Amino acid sequence: MVRDRLKSGRNTKGTVTMKQYLLSVHMVDGQSQRPPEQTQQAYQDVDALNAELKAAGSWVFAGGLYPPDTATVVRVSDGDVITTDGPFAETKEQLGGFWVIEADDLDGALAWAAKATRACGEAVEVRPFQEMPQD
């Protein structure tokens, strides 16, 4: 039901809407570094994709992230706020960057993700943002 609604691009009232999607770039911690020329090419390809997203009216926001070892986790424990260094999840796969885009439907978001994975050379996960209830 939810997937069908996401695919159709229709809200619960049946009207077509532009949905926002998170395209997250996943990187594997500890994998070998790309040669500098491949990294530069990926930067150029991502810049071209960003320009294409903007021209299509699908761009909302994007950003690359520093490595996971630069992270700080903030949480509440017994009413106290505690900060710890390092990533929240103990896993090799980490979020390396992301796009927030607008697309008519899931198929449109997947098409952008296909371009994104080619541009950055990493796996890209697509997730819709939750719809806010209508008043």
C-alpha cells in the first residue's frame, strides 16, 4: 500500500505531489582509497549531476561528510546528556554524503539515484521522507 502510493506519486487525497527523497551515499570504512584522478573525476561528475538536478527543479540540498571517526554522538542517559567520540553505529558501512531531492514518484527518485551512483562511484540508497499529515 505505502509502496504503491510512493510509486504513484499520489497523496491520500489522490492528488499528484512532488515528494522529497533522501539519496544517501554509502561508503565502506577501511576500503582502499581511489587514485587521485578518479576522485577528481567523481567530484566533477557529482558537480555535473548537481547542476542537472538544479536545472530540473529537483535539487533541495546535498552535502558530503567527513569520515566517521570525526563524528560525535550525543544521547540522553538517565536524564544526563552524554557525548562520545566516533560513529554511532559500529559498522564498516557508513554514510559518506547525501542528496535531498524532489521527484514525482519513487521511479523518478530511482532514476536520479542511478545517475548519482554513476557520478560518485558508491552505492546510493533511496528513502522517501515521511509525509506530514494534512490539517
